[in-house]
Amino acid sequence: MAAASTRLTALRARGAIPGFGASLGVTLLWLGLIVLVPLAALAVRPWELGVQGVLRSLAEPRVLAALRLSFLASLAAAAVNLPIGLLLAWVLVRDRFPGRRLLDGAIDLPFALPTAVAGLALTALYAPEGWLGAPLGALGLKVAYTPLGVGIAMLFVGLPFVVRSVEPVLRDLPREAEEAAATLGANRLQTLLRVVLPALMPALLAGFAMAFARGLGEYGSVIFIAGNMPMVSEIAPLLITIRLEQYDYAGAAAVGLAMLLLAFMILLLLNWLQRWGRAK
């Protein structure tokens, strides 16, 4: 009995994957080749212009406008997707209705649909003569070829991240806490705000971060509906592509580095908020 217990303890200590050093080495090598080396190249290339050249490149009004549109539209789209994604996840987990599986599969369409196809479809819908663009235009609201169109494209690609982040946590959330709150006299809104949302907050923040990151780097589904007008509806990824086509590799890398640093700071803040929410 003691020998079996000792052997079980040794197996647990050893783990399922043999060779910790080898597995760690392969992991770090793969991470370095796929992630760290490209990021290092991106960080080094802009400084060919010198410090003044990098600052001058980033201070151009066209660059500032593109960065502002990309970041603000990504943040706004992720914020709008937060309550909508929560509602969809709630309906899929807690309710049973005809067509539920069809709705569940439709949520994953932005994952599988080529981004260029999504961009063409959104442009056809929201163009001035489109099915949705025409009635909206009659109301004085133009969507295609405006920053609003950029936001709608980011809404489309970011929604599944919020739904799929919240759904498993909501499925595993015990209903006893909600029943206990109701027993103690809490109404539905109080139960939602004080019982359900605190438990879902880390998952909501994770979904928000992924939706933001996807929207920030999105290209194919945005460029068609954006119209790509400088200072109006031009996104930063498109500006990077334009500079590459002009053989301005250092200038393109400077814009990419600025996006990387700003996105990293925002994601770092979201990660801190997620940890803070779990610790409470």
C-alpha cells in the first residue's frame, strides 16, 4: 500500500509530459520564432529613420487620424459587443427554443467567413443603394464609407469573441446563488448586478480584450465598407499597407510599432482589471 502511494506521488510530481527541460526549451524556441523574433524586427526597423524621423513619421496628421480611428472604433465596437454578447450567451445557455442550434452556429460565422467576403457583404448591405443603406440614408444616416461603417465591420468580427468567452463560464455558473438571492428578497436586476455579473466579469473582460484586438488588426472586412478616405475613414492597417507599397518599410514599421505599444498598454490594463476582479 505504501509503495503504491509512493509511486502515485512520484507520478504526480513527474507530470504527464516527460522531460520538463526539453518541453520548456521547445516551447520557448517556438514562442521566440513565431512571436518574439517578428516583434523584435518590428521594434528595430523604424529606428533606421532615427528618433526624429520616427517622431516626424508618427506626427503626420494622416497617421494620427488613422490611429485614432482604429483605436476608438475598436474600443467602441468591443464596448457595444459586451452587453450584446452577454445577452446572446445568456439566451443560448439558459433558454431552449426552436432554431437555437442554428443561432449558435451563426455566431461563429465571422470566424469561418473570409474577411474579404464579409467586407463585400457589409458594403452591399450598407451602401447608399443597399438593403439597409437605402432606408438609413432616407433617415439621413450614412453608414458605408464613413467611420460608422468601420465600427459596424468591427462589431461583426468581434461579437463571437465575447459570446464564446462568456458562454462556458455562464454554463458552469451554479443557479443556487441566484435562487438564494431571490429567496432573500432580491429582484432580478439586483441578482444580475450583485450575483451574476461579478462572477462573469473576468470572462467579459477577456471577451472585450479579444474583440478589441481583433477589431484593431482587422483589414479585409473593413477596407471595403470604410471607403479609405484619408483623414476620414482610413484605418491604420491600411496606412501600413500603403507605406509598404511605397517601399517605405521603416515608416510602415513605425506605425506598426505605435499600434503594438498602444494595444499592449490597453491589453495590460484589461489584464490587470481581470486579475483585480478575480481577487475581489
